[in-house]
Amino acid sequence: MTKNEVLKSWVEQYSGALLRRAMYLLSDKGEAEDVVQEVFLSAFTSYDSFEEKSKPLTWLYSILNYKVSDFYRKKYKSEPQISLDHFFDETGSWKNNDVLNDWDASDKETELLDDQNFNKTLEDCIEELPVRWKIPLKMYYLHEKKAPEVSQELNISTTNLWKILQRSRMQLRECLDFNWFARS
């Protein structure tokens, strides 16, 4: 089989699996489709380096992971402005001290994760985060990457990462308080 024929068969066989994984990692169908297309372009240009020590899908997944990291790195660096006006007034004091209070713990916490409506609300709240907060949050919590790895991929200090995660959690809490708990 020629290189073109092999890659054509890979596109037919593996596009669905790669797109599902990219959708999971990126949460946006258009961006996922673009990344999968880049995976196949990379596979075409570096086909000669494929040594067949692994299955083609495994090799394509590794390319996908690099492409997703590149995507997040570029996106993270492209939106430098984050406003904390939502939390602080002009003197630097908290606008609303409620974010400092503990949530009431209940036996229903585990049930929430099984609730599709709650998960949809949580996803919506995550998507409302500024990109510079959303990307590290997703990488750390959803993709389960370690702090040093996230810091390295985004070229930020670990201290900065912890601050970003803290601010993200505070904004998520406020969003969930308003969009879920206040309506329950």
C-alpha cells in the first residue's frame, strides 16, 4: 500500500475515535474537527517516522495529545486580559464576602455528579470562565494533569497556576450558587 492509501484508510477508520477524544479534551466541535485535521496532516508529513511499534491509532492519539497541548498553549497566550472587577472593588476589597463562606455540606453532594442538569450547569459555568482561567482549570481538573506539567505547558509558574485555579473555583462557586443552588 502506498502512503496515500494507508493514510486514506486511517482517516476512514480512526476519524471518529480521534474526534470523540478531541471533543472530550476541547469541548468544542469546530475546534475538535480542526485539531483532528491537523493530526492527519502531521501524520502525513511524518509518516516515514512511524515505525509500526504501536498501532496506528495509538500513534495518532499521541499526535492528537500534542496538538491539543499546542492548541491550549496558543489560546492561553492569545487572551492576556483578565479583569478581577467581578470580585473586587476599586479599593481592592471583596465586593461580596459570601464567596469566603463555606458551602453547606450535605449528603446530596455525590448525587449532584449523577444529575445531568447539574453537570450541564457546571459545564456552562466552566465555559463562562475567562480563557486564561478555563484552560488551566480543564487541564488540571478534567484532564488530570499534574501542576508542574500544566505550568510547563502554559509557561506559567506553579504559584500563578494555584492562584488561577483558586480564582476559577471562586467564580465557579458563584456561578453554581446563582444558577443551581439558588434555584434548588
